[in-house]
Amino acid sequence: MHKEPAVEVAGLIKRYGTKTALGGLDLTASRGAVTALLGPNGAGKTTTVEICEGYRRPDAGTVRVLGLDPVADAARLRPRIGVMLQEGGVYPGVRAAEMLRHMAKLHARPLDVDGLVERLGLGSCGRTPYRRLSGGQKQRLALAMAVVGRPELVFLDEPTAGLDPQARRATWELIRELRADGVAVLLTTHYMDEAEQLSDAVAIIDEGRLVVHGTPEELCRGGAENTMRFSGRPGLDTGSLLKALPTDSAAVEVTAGSYRVTGDITPELLATVTTWCAQNGVLPDRITVERRTLEDVFLDLTGKELRP
């Protein structure tokens, strides 16, 4: 039986006075998958997530989260989702472990609190008041609070911002385990490597509209050039090589003895290049393939860097 998406947004519009934050956004996030929502500052990411969480009302369009309206059906929806906030939501004087145990008691089948504390390295600060926690500790506590209730869908807003490498890796592993358990994750991040490593799907938005949606692999390949480089003797006939390649490819000698092939770099293209080298008595050296990254795609589509 086909399952409806965890999040389904169609024609979403939200204005703040004369400014249009969302101008007809369409977005889906699948169950049991990690969806990364990316966009430059001011693109509408926060507004989109807050509407999906039920904290803001849209001006137009439809929003369904786990099949429910996040505003009209808030009482039914909230026990089924987890929300990680960047700031707020915690009394400044409460101790970290106390807050997490309190959150666990609000749910019927919470995760083991002690295990979660250990996983996220919160043991050393469990008795520390929230206001005295470091930025990274607050981030880890916010993540723990979002997942302790075993949600069906969790919204993670910059979950690894300010974390050291060890804590960042622990967070990644926890997110992967959530996905393996069938949890849907809607993730916002400014770290492109994080989106590539964790996401099953990526949605890039800009100026309140969806620019592109697909898997990281599809986005990095689709319609874009990758690069293959190899070394050989200087002066090879790249014209004859070009004739053997697909029509959308290019082959040039960049510097003496250094060659670059661009296009859709597939195993078949690689085999074509090595066959051509063999036919021309060339022993290629240092063959490398440079795949376009998600950051390359982002810059091409939005013309902007993704910055915190």
C-alpha cells in the first residue's frame, strides 16, 4: 500500500507585510527518509519549516504533515513529531538531564534517556543549568529533546551547528538510525557535506520557490559537467578523441601532457577514453574523475554561497 508523504506542501504562500517570503512553494518529504531543505539566507526555509510545524499560518496553499493540517489538527499531530529549535524552548535554570527526563515523561514510549545522554555526550553537563551550557551542549540537548519521544517525523534545524567533529559524527549516526527505524527527517543545514552524506533527497529553494528537488546523485549529475583528467605525452590528437566521445563532451590539452575531458563521466565514457589511449599507444597516467559536488550545484542554481 502506497504511503502518503510525511510532508506535502503545494502552492504555499506567506507574506510579511509587503515582503513575500514564500511565493507558491511546492515541497514533499518522504517517510523513512532524510530530506535536506537548502537555500541561501532569506530563501524561506525557516518560514516553511515553521508552517509545517504549525507555528505559523500560511496565507494560501495547502500543507499536510503526516496527513494532517498542522494548525487545525495540531493536537493530534504534535505527539507524532519532534522539533529541534535553534533557540528557546527551555527554562534557563533547569538542568539538562532534568529537562530531557521531563520531555521523556510526556511521551508514551520514549527512548532510553540514559542511552541518549551517553550517545550525545551530555553526561558531563547533565547537572548544569541550561543557561550555563555551551552552544554545542545546547545543540545536543535540543536534538535529544526532539527525538526522545520516538517521533514519526522530526524537524532538525542546523543540528550540528557549533559541534566539534566527534559530536557531529555522533549526530550523523543518530540521524541515520532514525531513518533506519522509519522516521522521516526534514533537515536544514548550511553544511553541504552534511546534506550529501545524510540526505535521500535534497530540495533547494530560493526567493520562496522550489528551484530543484532530487537525490544528491541526481542533482550532481543532472545536466551538469563532471571532469576526467589524465596525463600522457604532449601533443595528443584530442580532435580524434573528441570524435569517439558523446556529442555533449569536450576534450582539451590544458597544459603540455595534461588532458581534461568534460561531460557526463560514465563508466562507458571512461572505457572509451582508455580504449582510445590504447589504440594510440598512450599509457595514461594519473587518471582522476572529479564529480560535481552539491555545493557546485547550489552555486549554479542560486548564484549564492550557503552561509550560516
